[in-house]
Amino acid sequence: MIKNIIIQQREERDFLLSLPYIQRFQEKGLASYLQSSLIKLITGPRRAGKSVMALQMLKEYHFAYLNFDDELLLKHFSKLSVDIV
């Protein structure tokens, strides 16, 4: 079940990467942040473009994409946490 959800979300990621977006930042400036092994955190208000910015920054890299707004994924992880406890 989780494998199917991940495959579905990979297809969603690929679709989102194929969409045309307005470039709102300098790619060269942000690319330097990706050279560090530190964890990156993008913050901001809802619907401000954080996910789009992350997708644009990572489009040249191989990366995982998990959308935790997906009901199926949330249900699966909620079930796992109950089973573990």
C-alpha cells in the first residue's frame, strides 16, 4: 500500500516539475545553500510558494517527495504510529 502511495506521489512530483512557473528567486544564490549537508528549512505563510520554491531548487537533483497533505499517506502513518505504541 505504501509503495503505491509513494509511486503516486512521485508522479505528482514529476507533474509539478513539468509545470511552467514564474521564477521568483536567483537560482545561483539558492543553489549555494544546497552544497551544505545541513538540513534546510523553508518557512513562510500558507500558499506563499514554499513547495514550488523547493521543487525549483531541487529540479536538477534526484530527490524524494512526500506530500503529507495526502489523506492516504496520513492514514497509513497514523496507523503505523498506533501499531508501534
